[in-house]
Amino acid sequence: MDVREYIETNASGFFAALKQWLAIPSISGDPERCEDVRRSAEWLARHLRETGFPTVEIWETGSESGRGLPAVFAEWPAEDPAAPKVIVYGHHDVQPVEPLDEWDTDPFAPVERGEQLIGRGTSDDKGQIFFHTLGLRAGLAASGRTAPPVTIKMLIEGEEESGSPHFAELLRAKKDRLACDAVVISDTTMWGADVPSMCTGMRGLTEAEISLHGPSVDLHSGSFGGAVPNPLHAMARLLAGLHDENNRVTLKGFYNGVVELTDEERELFAKLPFDEKEWLATAGGSRAAYGEEGFTTLERIWARPTAEINGMWGGHTGPGGKTIVPREAHAKVSFRLVAGQDPRSVQEALTAYVAENTPPGIAADVHIPGPGVRPCFSPIDSPGVLAAKRAMEKAFGKEVLFTREGGSGPEADLADILEAPLVFVAVGLDEDRIHAPNEKVDMPLLLKGAEAAAYLWDELANSL
Amino acid sequence: MDVREYIETNASGFFAALKQWLAIPSISGDPERCEDVRRSAEWLARHLRETGFPTVEIWETGSESGRGLPAVFAEWPAEDPAAPKVIVYGHHDVQPVEPLDEWDTDPFAPVERGEQLIGRGTSDDKGQIFFHTLGLRAGLAASGRTAPPVTIKMLIEGEEESGSPHFAELLRAKKDRLACDAVVISDTTMWGADVPSMCTGMRGLTEAEISLHGPSVDLHSGSFGGAVPNPLHAMARLLAGLHDENNRVTLKGFYNGVVELTDEERELFAKLPFDEKEWLATAGGSRAAYGEEGFTTLERIWARPTAEINGMWGGHTGPGGKTIVPREAHAKVSFRLVAGQDPRSVQEALTAYVAENTPPGIAADVHIPGPGVRPCFSPIDSPGVLAAKRAMEKAFGKEVLFTREGGSGPEADLADILEAPLVFVAVGLDEDRIHAPNEKVDMPLLLKGAEAAAYLWDELANSL
């Protein structure tokens, strides 16, 4: 029985089991649902044992605070102890379901509608973790082996939708048990049902709040206007100066070390059927694309670092006029970072920029709320990415293209702490309505994901 | 009996009468005090009759809305029907008294403390109107005449502290009765008790609110940041671009027609004992002076036009971070204008500037809430100013210097509607705490004001 036959034969059992798991409302953000998150972990642990993992453990988190939600760890060693070790990362917790009255069905009573399975967690992320168990069994059945060709370690988090507050701590605590040669991430999307693709990186992030202080009180603009510095003017100049005329960020050293797009990557991005007009419609009806000179929209979102003003305030913001020189001005800014950039260097460059460009008479203060999120990236010609691409192409029967994520996530911690390359293998779609009412997944895509997962371990065994 | 003797002889009666008037709480901003404002007008009308004005009338205002507070008009014709006609402008309403617990005495039970008279309206503006009646009687007594050498028209408003909502309407309605060759304004201040000075102009004002609209909703800065225009960036650039590197306003034609300071005026300004460090302390502890290149602080405040950002807001302004491309940005701006500038032209230049400098993909909207306030100005070598200067110098026995007001007021309406030059004759001080608790006036200065007023009419009769 080959992989595809095995999957077809076992599909209905697969979906029946997935529905059981989906019925557990494992909302990590809702304190009332703690026990459900725990039940979800236990359900998954049981299922992984049934799948054949010899080691399955529930890992408590938040030992310091004592308030974490459990992750599930499972390990299935390869026969050959020298074979590569690979982690599969995903999460078993789900988003809240409000507003509940916008759901057509009960979010925790998953139902099939044609080829779609509807319910919370179908795409993000239970469905995408689940295809690995079917894929692994299909690979073993087709090869006649009793153990996978690489050591597989499942690490399924229970707090991802709450910002993974204890995940880095867990990774550090369990670093030896998590030792690996690659991390497979199954928590993202493909370009489209007909355009299979793999993500190769996510942008990093660092945030800051800039405050400028002028006079100790708002001043009458008739008596003082034009003769003392106005913090709002200073703020406008500071913020306007963050970009040059080509919309490049002006912070000193900002682009130092940035991993530039290769010609091949740009060509592959250009193969994606991207409709800018349609995209602008999804961008809140934005009226025009815009950004760093010399790059396309997809390149700007995925592979270029940015500086964005997220908020700005100061002076009189209520109705009517108030002719004042305001006492202070504030702005929240954030930077998306790409491979080769370090949040810390950007924070230092911003702090220096503000200090150098604050006019006499104004006191500046830059508050950096946290260390930021590091970017993560795997080159398209790296062994893990190429192996996964071959597995995906075998499953989908067509060329697999590359995308990236413009957003930021805890995935960078996996790469940094475990010191292993990331490989994104996922079959979710942007239209899956994750985090929204009526979340769904395309069932044929989950089966394709299982098929790709079945091929993946041989490909990785031969590459890493 | 000369002027000075007459004033000394009648001083105690003068202050006794003034205290009666001050005891009437004519707060125009408090609807409960309407009747008190009316009583104040009636008290003043009676007093002007007693002073000798043959014509005294109470003028109702707000005929259209029926909700105005009364002004007092009085006229005392010169013997010679060809003599110049001069209006004295002031107001008999006062500011509210809150916070009441910060007053050391009852604001409407005026008391003497040494040489100071303490109470609401002592300086702003009842005391300063009142010195005219004593001055006029002193002048007549000293000359032995029964009528003044110019036709004097008193016009004492009852809504100045409420923004003079019906004043322009009144001026237009009564234009014929108010026909005049000059308007004497007694509602400002001198540089100091030892540094008598005259104001020669006030800045104009025009305000605007700029709104920039981008996407219809806030966008995720990971998914869209760097690829669609951010309204806050656009706003920062717009606002930063309002000034050039010399802090001059960049609006097209902004300085066209501006009446430049003469060398003489600059020299006279420079004679004022101005302590910049002390001034910065009063400017809310501002840490440095700042402004248009090539001008001193006093020149910047008094004689140069400005652009000021009064408020600015958009995006996430609450606690914590929110990595968005915000849907819109707003700013309130205002411009102080000097002689030769027209609020309307500045409004048009701003609207054009915003339209020309809004990037593609952003929609801009400039809201101008009203026509603005025109600047007013009398050259230091104009006949009315020179005449009043001579009168002041005779009273004070020393050189009278010149100042201007950085703020804006309804005085420009007097000049524009009545088509007459303004002459500022006042003896208030900046430290009189007008609009604040414990308002006071220096009684010797009120008597000096009366003396200057006594000399003023002859000087004007010979000059206009």
C-alpha cells in the first residue's frame, strides 16, 4: 500500500479523531478554560501514544510563576542512532471565539461543509499538527518500517495564542531533550489551494515609545508661540526623518548585515499570482502601494525591514481649537526586522537618533518595552528547505513556490535557542479565517499535508 | 489747579467709586450672572452721566440671537464740530473667579493692600476704563473748558471675556454713530511699573485641523507595514515641512506683504530690560529660546508670524504596544499673523500645501473652523501713537517705549470695521494676575493712567 492509498483508506478515521480533539475548547487566553487546555494536552498525548510514539510526556510550563499551560512532548527515535533529529512544532491551544453570534455553527462542534471542516482550531493549529500523525503512519506503512528514518520529536505548545509567555523558558530548560538538526513548523499558510508554497522566514520586531518634553505646562501660543521649541514640531521632524526620500529607514547602520534577496528568490516571488489591486482591497481599501524604492510589494512585506509609526499624540486633541504650545509629544514606533538584523542594535540606533535630533530645549526619552522578537529565516537553497520542498512537490504534483511571513512570532526562539534551522511545512490558507468566526480548513489540503509529511522524513534523512 | 493736583485731590473719591463698580460680579461667561452684567452696565452709564457725558446709552447686543449682554456707549462732543473724534474702547465684564479657594479675599469685595487694589476686574478691565473718567475731569478742570478738545465716544463692551460674540455685529450696526478718527484701547499692559510703554499691535490668528485618511481600518503592521502609506508618516512629513531649516514658515506667499520691523522699532524693543532667563522661567521652564533665524525673542513673539502645532493624534495612543498601520492621523495647527497678512490667504496657502504634499494613497482634509482674527498694528511714527506717547511721557516723566501683543483679540475688528487707527493706552502690568486668583492693580499706576488720559485729548486734537 503506498502513501496515497494509506491516507485515502484512513481519511475518515483521521477526521473523526480530529473532530474529537477540536471539540475540546482549549482557549489559552480564557482563565476559565485552563482545564480544557489541559484536557486537550492529555487527548493529544493519548493520540500520540496510539500513533506509536514510545515516549510521550506532558510538560508543565511556567514553573517560576506556577501558572503556565501544558505543552506536549513526544519522541520516536530513528532505528539508526546517528540519523538526524527533527522537531515538529505546533500548538494545541486555540483563539477565543467571540463574537460568538457571528459563527454559523458551534465553534467546538466541528462540521463538514463540502470539502471544508468548520470549527475553532481546524486550521490554527490542531488540523495542521494532526496531519503529521497520519503522514507518519502512512510513511511507515508504505516503507514497511517500524520506526521513522529520522528521530521525530513533537513539541506542541499550549500557550501560543496567549503570546507564548513561558515558551522560551521551556526551550531553555529542556534544551538537551530538544536537541535537533531542524525544526519543522506547521503553523503557517500556503499561497493558495492551487499554489502550494513554503514560508522561509518571518520578520522580527522591536517597539519603542518616544516622548518629548518641552515646557512644564501648555503655553499660550500668542505669548510664547514661535519663541520656544514646540515638542510637537520636534516630534514631527523626528518622525519625518525616520525615512529618506526613497522610503528607506535612516537609522545609522539599520541595513548593516541585512540578508538581501537573491535573484532566484525574487524570480520565485514574482511567479506567485499576486494581484496588487486585490491586495490593496484587503489592505483596508488602501488607495496605492507604497514603500522602499526598488522593491515589489511582496518583497517589501516579506523581505525588507520597515519603520512604522503606530501611534502619535500630544497637545489638544479634543473638539474645537486651543492655541497652545503643548508641553509634550509622544509616539509609538515599531520596526519589522529581517534576517541579519538584531533588535538590540536597532533599539540602540533609534535611541541615538532621537538624542542627536532632539532640538535644544526639548528633553527626549525613548522607552523600549522589551527585547523585541528576532527575525528568522532559512535560505531557499538550505538542505532542510530543499528536502521539504521535494516532499511538498511529490504530494502536490507541482512546483512549490516560496513565501515569507511579514509578521513576527516565537518561531525565532526555536531557531535561536535550539540552534537549528527552521523548515515551514503547512497547508493552511490565508482565507481560513483563523482568529475569526467560522474558522475552517480545506480537508483535501490536510490530506495533502499528511502526504507531504509522509515523504518528509526520508527527504530530511537524506539531506541533513 | 493743574491736572496732577486735581487727580491727587480726587483720588480717594475715585477709588471709592471704582470699588462700588468692582463689587458688581459682572462675569459674562456665567449665565447666572447676566443680571449682574446688566447692573454693571447701568452703574457705568450712571457714572458716565455724572462725569458729564451728555449722551449715555445702553446698547443691547445679539439682536439676532436675542441673547447678548449690554455694552455702554457715551458721547461728549467737542466744542468745535470739526475736531477729531476718538473712541475709547474697554469692557465692563470680568473673568470667572474659580478656583475661589485660591483667593485671599472676596474677589468682589475689593480691598487695598499697600499700594495695590485687589479684586476681580481691578486691572482687567474696570480699573483701566475708570481712569479715563478721572483723567477727563482733570483735563477739563485744568483747562477751564466745559467740553473736551476732541469728541470722545466711550464704547465699553460687556462680552469681551466671553469672546466678544456680538461685537463685530454691533460695530457694523452702529458704524455711523461710532465714526471716528482713532480708537484708544485701554485693555492691555505696560512693560513694568518703572518702564512705561505702549503696545502698538496684536497678532492675528487663523486655525485649521488637518486630517489624513489611509486604509479604512487599522492594518496589521506585519502583514502590511512598509507596503502601504501610513497616515502618521504622511502627517509627520507634512508638519515637519511647515518650517524650513531657519524656522521660517514654508507656506507659499506666507511672508508676502508682512510689515517688517523698522530699525528704530528694533532699537526701541532692545531698550526694554528683557531678561531671557527669567522669561524662559515664565515659559513653563522652557529650556531654551528658539524660533525664526535673525530675530530676538521679543521680535519673534510680537512682530513675526508663526506656525504652531497645537495638537496631533492618530493610531494607538493607549498603554502598551499595538503594531498597526493606523487608518488616520489628525493635527490642529494655528498661525499667528502680523500686519500685512490676511487670515484668508494663509488658509488658502495651507490648504494648497496639504494638497500638494499628501502622498498618493492618502486622502487629506483641511477644516478651517472660522474666518480667523486679523492682525492690528499702528506704526510708531503714526500721529495717534506719537500723540499718546507724548501724553504718557508727560504723565510718567520718562521715555515711553513700545511693545506689542503676541496674542490676538477683537481689537482688529475695531480698526477694520471703523476704519480707524488704534492707539493702546494702558497701565496694567503682566504681574496683575488677570484671569487668575488675587487679580490686582497698582493704584499709583491707575492715577498715572488718569494723568496720561488728561493730557491725551489735547495731544490728539493737535495731531489727528
